[in-house]
Amino acid sequence: MTTACRNLKKVTHVLFDMDGVLLDTETLYTQATQNILDNYGKKFSWEVKMQLMGLHGHEMAKKLVEIYELPLSPSEYYSLALKQYSALMPSCELMPGARHLVTHLKTHKIPIAVATSSSRESYDLKTKDHKEFFCMFDHIVTGASDPEVKQGKPSPDIFLVCASRFPDSPCSEKCLVFEDAPNGVLAAVRAGMQVIMVPDENIPPEHTKEAHVVIKNLEEAPIEYFGLPPLKKL
Ligand SMILES: O=c1[nH]cc([C@@H]2O[C@H](COP(=O)(O)O)[C@@H](O)[C@H]2O)c(=O)[nH]1
Ligand SMILES: [Mg+2]
């Protein structure tokens, strides 16, 4: 675990990114994208993937077509991607430690919510086998389908909207965010929130610097640093 030398402050509410934090979908996104790029002899790299993580679907398609100079319009690319997602995403699993952490917060009556860049359709596809798990959250914001969320991460919109939807609309200082993507961490920091980052091991350390704490997996989330009841070791 790495902790930046900053004053960590007590929080009252916890916001979760979904893909790569709660759901093990990032390997599936990689597979889906590579399946399409195979037709053009291109290799999906982590350098490019890091730029796409947390974008809304249409933003992602535009960027990917540009970077790889594909002979497709962004909407043509996006249709191909949606076909891949329909085949791959329904089999996704929870990330290690996700159930333990979320159940713990729920048991201690800490308000919790999800702030995902996915559309509502994509959320439904990925969570269809995990309904009981997602019922534990107070609310879910699906950024790409939400008219209040104007721009994807790294814009702070989604976290500000998500916090505002708790009945007591906590100020940003009282919110802790769990994120796996550099764009997501930036969005949370720009929203004025503290962040625990759970990066994939392929993300180089220079892209994790903005996070307040960096951990390898949710089982080791040091939530007591933020005044929350400590997780019991399994
Ligand atoms: O390899 C990829 N990872 C992630 C995304 C995008 O990032 C979103 C997930 O972001 P978040 O973790 O903020 O929910 C997905 O819905 C998708 O739009 C993508 O396009 N390609
Ligand atoms: Mg994510």
C-alpha cells in the first residue's frame, strides 16, 4: 500500500467506480477491443487503454478510431463494440474483496453509491447476475445516460452529481472515492474528494500519483485512515 504524504480527512460517504473496482470487466473490455482491432492488424496497448478508461462510450469510440486510424466512423466502431460487449460482459465477476468491503460499509450504515461512466444499458448488461450486490447501494449514477453528467471522467461531473443525490448531499470533503483509472482519480480530485486507487498492475506508478492512497486490492482498503470503521481481515 502507498499513502501520499497528505492530511487524510474523515469522511462520511463512499462513492465507488464500477468497472475495474467492483466488477472485473476491464479484462473483458480489453478482449472486446482487441477482437475488433484484430481485423485491422492493430494491438490494443495499455497506454491507449488508460486514456479510454472512464470515458463515455461515444467519447471512447471517437478517441479509439483517431488513435488507431481505423477506416470506420466512431458510430460504426461503437456498434461493433456493443456487439462484443453483449457477448462478453454478462459473464463478468465481482472484483476480489468487493463484496466484503461493500457489505461492511452497508452493515455500518455508511451511505454508499456507484458512479460509473457506463450507460444504463451497459450497467444492466454487466450487473444482471449481481442484482443483490448492487441493491446494497443507496443509488447508482450511470454517467453516459445521465443528462446531469455532461462530460465523462476526468471531468468531475459524475462524482459531484453522485454526491448531490444522497439525501443529505454531503460536501466533497466528506466523500471518499474508490477508483482504478487515472482519469477517474483525476475526476475525483477535481471534485475535491479523497481517493483510494486500486490500479491494475499494468498501470505505471507515475499514473497513480494523484491518489491519496494506492492499494493492490479492496481487501486491504485502509478505510480507518478516513475515520471509517476498519475492515475485518478475512
Ligand atoms: O478498455 C476500456 N476500458 C474502459 C472503457 C470505458 O470506461 C467505462 C468504464 O468506466 P468506469 O470505470 O468509470 O465505470 C466503460 O463503460 C467504457 O465506456 C473503454 O471504453 N475501454
Ligand atoms: Mg473503472
